[in-house]
Amino acid sequence: MRILDRLPFETVDSTVSTPHGEVLIRRYQIMVWISLAVDSSFSRSIPAIIDTGLNHNFALNESHLAWANLRLEQLRKIGTTKIEGESIPVRKAEVHLHHNTRGTKLIAAREPYHLKASQGIIVFPAVNKYPRVPILGIRCLVNSNLRLIVDGKRKTVSLRSDWCW
């Protein structure tokens, strides 16, 4: 199943709208739309960056929860992780990736794809200011058995749940 189908990425800085204003997406960043689910209730979709350098599932700042129309109290703490010597809370939430309309950045009219994030998500304290934009990490893609293809010539990304191309 195609989840991201020739999703374009920019070679110049751009912006995306959130309920709390415009957010900068830097050149070559792969921006996707994510929803979080807590107790079977979906959040509002929010922008996130695919970051294969993040070896966790998903990370966001506590201030980003407002973008998703969530509150920190809704996400049960299930542990901590150490990042550069600092203990950061890990919280329970389901991560759902929205399909794009082929060749565009538009969200397709389909149910979002449930990613496997059983080890939880990282929620940085609001005072931290990191990350600038929520980030979807490599662990979530690997645990979900997904295949990520970056087409440098077309400047697009495709993501599939099966291995047939």
C-alpha cells in the first residue's frame, strides 16, 4: 500500500500553516501530516518532518500539543529517555501518518496509516524549544516495516507498507 506517493519536497525554504501560525520548513526537509490518537480519539493533523537521524518513534515539544488540540495530561507517561544527558518524558500515544494525494502535499481523503510506536513518543518540555517542528523518526518507520524511497531527480518521497514496487 502506498502511504506517501511521490510526495514533493522543496529545495528552498517554505512555510506551512498551523492553528498557531506559519511554521518554517527548511529546504530538503520532508514534511508530512501526522495525527496522534489517545484513547481512540484522533487529534487534529499537524505537520512533522521525517528525520532518519532520530532513532526514536516521534518527538515533539509540549507546545506542539496545542497544534494537535491535545493537552499533556491526556498522554500517559510511560517512561523516560536520555537525550544528551537529559531525561525526557516518553508518553503513550498512537501515531498516524496521513496519505498524500499523488504528487502533491495535499492530504488524501483516506484513513491515516497507523504506525507502530509501542515504545511511546518523546515530549520535550515547552521550555526546551526543541524540536522546532515535530519529527517522525526512523524507529517508527522500521517498526512499521515501511519502505522509504527518496527520488533525488524528481525531488519526491514515496513510502510503502509492502515490498512490491
